[in-house]
Amino acid sequence: MPKIVILSNQAASMANFWRVLIASLRENDFEITCFAPVGDEGAGKLEKLGASIEYYPLDRKGLNPFKDARTYISLKKLFKKIKPDFLFVTTIKPVIYGCVAAGASGVPCVFAAITGLGYAFEADSPLKKALNIVVQLLYRYSLKRASGVFFQNRDDLELFRSRKILSPNANVFIVPGTGVDTERFAPAPLPAVKEGPKFLVIARLLEAKGLWEYFEATKILKKKYPGATFSILGQEERGPGSIPVAVVKEWANDGVIYEGATEDARPYIQASDVVVLPSWREGLPTVLMEAAAMGRPIIAADAPGSREIVRNSVNGFLCEVKNPVSLATAMERFILEPELIAPMGKKGREIVEKEFDAKKVAAFLIDAMRRSCGKASGLNTATDE
């Protein structure tokens, strides 16, 4: 029975985003171990999916090199203990330190998934520019150890190539995000008719998610259309680029309701008419795929990642990045023409079923890993038949 380690920076995100991949790996008779940060309370979800858990120290947002050294040393020890045949690793720090530690520990097949570029690649301040240089060097060094690298959009791949982060002979793939469980995120009826549509942003409380732009756009719209409602659902964040939850709660004075955080976004999506994500850059945003799967039209900034799922005027609208007026204009379309909501939502569901189904994504990932490491690896998919 081949062994695979799945490594990321949060257990809950592993369980939410990769549950179908884990199920597919189990169907292929894999022994699965997930590496979760010490103290991560979400590890129980992974155990329910059939994975074993090992813990390692991780400072997700910190810049302390000594703490990062502890992360690397701990991962190296765990790889030597588990002796996996495969590593599948996502998110920035786990990719950087996981690939190097796996290579030093003799893990034969190492696969990195670039699910977004994060804070350092925004490069709109001296600190971010300095971080960007360091992160690029670390990525360049670590990805040399990878048997394959999965990108969720072509923009990120071309950026890595143009900055020579990838070696010329790197084995790369474009994969449609994490995919969405189309059975779990099933079409849901729209809310009962109200004075106006309800708009919902689902995002961590980070400025790069476009939350300030959303707030400014809602102020424009609330004056003209008092019947429309606006809310935000998302996990509190700390560190560079975060927006304090106290600030977001104050937005209620201007008509933007903070719904808090949740482990299950489905009831909130069902209670909304339109889902919005004005993020500056994404890998391929799962929240938009989930909203579309449930039959909701979507609005996003015309940015890498988001434009992969939003087909302008088909299943939603694109707006200019970092432009609250453009965002307000896109949202206003659904206020003035509410008859667009249902057909665009239906079209979004069709697109998800065809292109972003998580079972298809899992089959693609497994097949790519199998082919990259050879049939002797023990990976089997339906393509073998």
C-alpha cells in the first residue's frame, strides 16, 4: 500500500478543499497522512475522512527565520518517520519548507500545488517588495525538488516562468483549482423576493480580498437602493495585510453586516442572491465555484484566478481591480435587472459541472502524479482501464 502525505497550513482547509481528493486516494488504496500545525483543532475532520495526523510547528504569518527553521527540522523528522512515497503540499510556507525537507529525507515523489501567491507578491510597499525577493528565492530553491508543480491559473504559471522561479525543465500542470463537491454544493432555491437582492462576500479578513473596495461600493449603492443588503462572511486574520475584525464590525453602521466565520458556507450562500469576491489576485477561488455550484451568479475583480470562473455577462460580471465604482456598477446590474439572477445562476451551475467538479480535479491530480512518477508508484485511476 503506497503512502502519501498531504501537507498544508491548516487542517480545516485541507478537509474542506481536498476532501474529494482524499476520498479518491483512499479508493486507490492509499495510506494517507496529513501534517497539520501544532494545536490545530481542525485535525479531527481529517481523521473522519480516513487520514492519520502528524503535527509540526508552523508560524503561518510570521517572518521569524528561527521559527521557520523549526518548521523545516520538524518536517524532515516526520518524513523520515513516515517514509512516504508521495508528498502533496499546498500553501506558501509548507511548499517551501516541505519540498526541501522531503527532498533531504528521500521522499521519491514530491508535488507542490500553487494555490495562490499571497501577501508577498502584492509588492505595493517596500516591505512587500523585500518579502517578494526572499519568497521568490525560496520558491526557486524548493521547487527544484518537486516532481511536479500544479498551478490553478496560467497567469501564476507565466509569472513563475518570467521570474525564473521554475527551472526550464520543470514538470508543470494547470489544474482547475481544488474543484467543488457538486453533490455537497447542490443548487438551492433563491431567497424569497425582497425589496432588493442580498450580496455576500465570502473571504478571510484581508485587504487583498478587496474588502475595502466592497465597503466603498456598498456605500455608493446603499444611498441609491436602501432595499439592497450587503454582508461579509469570513475568518479573522492577523498579521500583515489583515483588517481587524473590530473595523469590519463597525461597517454595520454603514449597512454592511459581518456574519462572522463558519465551517459551512452553504446556508449563507443559500440565503444570498449574489456572491461577490473583489480579490486582487487568486489561485482559483473556491468560494466562487461553490456559489456557482449552488446556482448563484458571481461578481469578481478581473484578476488572475477569478477570471477563470467568472464568464462576464454569462454567469456573473467582472469589474476592475481595486475600483469600488466599477464594483458598484457590476452589483447595480443585479439591482436594476433582478431577472438576471436566476438564469446566470443556472449557467454558473452548468459551468461548474462541466469544468470544476472536484471528482474530475481529483482524477486529474492522481493521474498526473501517477504518470510523473511511473506506473510502479501504485497510483491507479480510471484511465488505466
